[in-house]
Amino acid sequence: MMTQEEVLHLPHEQIEAIQLEGVKKTVIACYENVEFHKRAFDEAGFDPYALESLDDLQKAPFLTKQDLRDNYPYGLFAVPLSDVKEIHMSSGTTGVATVGGYTQRDLEIWGDCFARGITYANGGPDDICHVCYGYGLFTGGLGAHYGGLAAGCTTIPMSAGNTERQIRVLREMGSTIICCTPSYAMHIADTAIEMGLDPAKDFSLRAGIHGAEPFSDNFRSDLEKKFDYKVLDVYGLTETMGPGVAIECWEQDGLHLAEDHFFAEIIDPATGKVLPDGEWGELVLTSVDREAVPVVRYRTRDITRIIPGECACGRTHRRIDRLHGRTDDMLIIRGVNVFPSQIEDVMKTFDGVSSWYQIELTRKGSLDVVTLKAEVDPDFDFDQMATIQNLQKRIKSAMKSALSVGIEVKIVEPKSIPRSEGKAKRVVDLREGE
């Protein structure tokens, strides 16, 4: 059996051979064991037994989140429930939850995938991995936990919340790698500073593996400055496994896909056409070896691209770019497509503005109004109205220049935007009922 590093340095022709063999098994398992897939394949005229190349997969129909919801809870399981050892679920905040099931083998693969991120962070048995993603039905906590164990780390299952206790454990236990959402990491850092601590000096962290929400390069830079560590982005979703589908290496030049476990395509979200490497579009994933709930051409709604060429780290698994946003998070303002991350990128070019913001959607007459509420740093002189108005005007002008659309800007006081122990709520839609 190959070591993890041997797998990560395989010639890409061998990776594609692994993918083809696995995808062939996946489509047949779906057809023979899941009534939904059998019906969908037949309606699309897709013969799973005739698949001879990875390009042939383009003949298969897409799978959507609504399909998973419509088959809640066990309609897409490809194995008997007695073979399923663990179940996770999405939050279901925007509809019926989606369910992820795992056989014992699925759990082992999950741990191996997240462990690659710890390897990318130059981590291993000498590290103390502090996990403060939420444990439970959310995949973050246990995904990172299994990864820590698989990498041989001493793993602390903190879960989310009780921030002052998090800080105490980080200091006293000497944690070297932290796993949580980027917004919660920032909250930990800011809380520590308020307590009179210096996260860069009083903690032993040298890497953070942060995911579950998009964050800008500026936000990353702020985190790295406060903790004096390196931030690695991690990608995953309940529908395909959880965190570990792709993770950044120390180069911070895209997220390496776990290509021996997932086959990725980038499509035009409007037409469904597969796009070449380098072009931005929607990420579509197919399981290579998942047993409990394999997926075929699952539309993630996440906007990214395949980065051409090999990474400077020498690993051969292809990389996706950091997420540009989601097709369902995209704001259409006066006919212009805008992602929250683009707004954040502009906002963070201004001194005195913190990493905390919220985008508020309201309606004035028949028009949608987008207001950026931007917090200022604690040392900002909030009593100087002329200074605030000038800053608002400059940010609004920069938004207009960068996005080609007008956005209202409101400067708000420090700590006035709610903090979260999980994902930050960046967009608040107040249009309902207006």
C-alpha cells in the first residue's frame, strides 16, 4: 500500500486511472442500488455500464441539493442502513436538511482526507490539534477530529463556544494547530486581545485550518498578523463528505483536491457545459470510492476554477482556487452580479476598517437596496462625524469603481455586528414582508 505522500505525488495519468476505475464502480453502484439514480440515468439516456472514459461522465445527469432534499432521509443511500456507522446532516436552515451517511470505510477515508491538511501544515504526531468546529450533526468538528487522529496528532475536541475557555486551553495546552471557521478564529483573537493577551506571543499556534465559510485574502492577512501563524483554507460539504475534499498546502496557492476520492468538473452554471482549466464556473463533484451515499455530478453551487499547472510544493493533485462565492449567494444589484467576497475585498483596502461587516438587503419602492455595514477598529475616533462621513463616501466611491454598481455604506461602531461561534452571517435579507 502506498503512503499518503506517495499518493499525493503520483503522476496525474495514474490519478486519472484511479478516478476512472472508481467512477465506473460508483455509477454502477448508484444505478443498481438507488432507485432515484436508476430513474435519472434512464431518463437522461446514460448507460453506466458503457462508461469508458472520464469524459463519458458528461453524459450523466446532474445531481442537485433539491434532489437530496426530495429523497430525505435515506432515499440516496446505496448500502443497507446496517452498514452505515455514522450520519451527519446539513443545518436545513433554508429548507429540508441534506443527509450524509458513512460506512466504516467512508469514515477512514474522511479522516485521511482531512489529515492531508495537517500534513500540508507540516503537522504530525508532535502537534496538538485544537478542534473548535462544532461537533454533532455538523461535519466540521468530527471531520477535523478524525483528521487529527489520522495524522497522529494529540487532538483536543473543544467544539465551539465558551471563548474564554478556548483561550485558556490554547494557552495552557500549547495547541499548535487550530481548526475552526475563520470568523470564529478572529473572534478568539479579538477576545484574547480584549483580555490583555497577545495571541502572537501568548499562544503556540503555527497553523490554522479554517473553512466552512469564504474569507478574503485581507481577512486571512489579519488573522495571520494577530496569531503569527499560517492560515490554510479547507473545503468540503455534507453532501460529498465534509471538510477535506480540498485543502491548501503551505504555498497558499489553491486547494489541493483529494483526487483519488473525488472527480471534479467546472461547469458554466447557466448552460451546464464543462469549462477548461483556468475558467471560473460552478464546481461539480463525483465520488470515486464513497460507499454509503455516492454522488454523481453533484452541483455544489460553489464558484471556483481549476488552477492550471502544478503547485510549487510538488504534489500532483490538481488545485481549485479559493471560492469566489456561491451561485445562490450571488447578489444581483441593478442587473450586475456581485458576490459578498468582492464587497469585502474593496472594504478592506481602507485603514481603520475592521474585518467585521454585514451586507443588508432592503427594498425601497420597487428597487432593492444594498447597504454595507462596516465596523471600524476600536481605536477609530467614532465621535468625529465628518471623519465617518468622509470614510463612507470614499468606500462608496471605491465600490462603484470596482463593482460598477452603487452600494450604500454605513460605518458602525466596534463590536456592534453580532459575533458567531460558527459561520458568520454576512448577508441579512430584510426584504421579506416589505
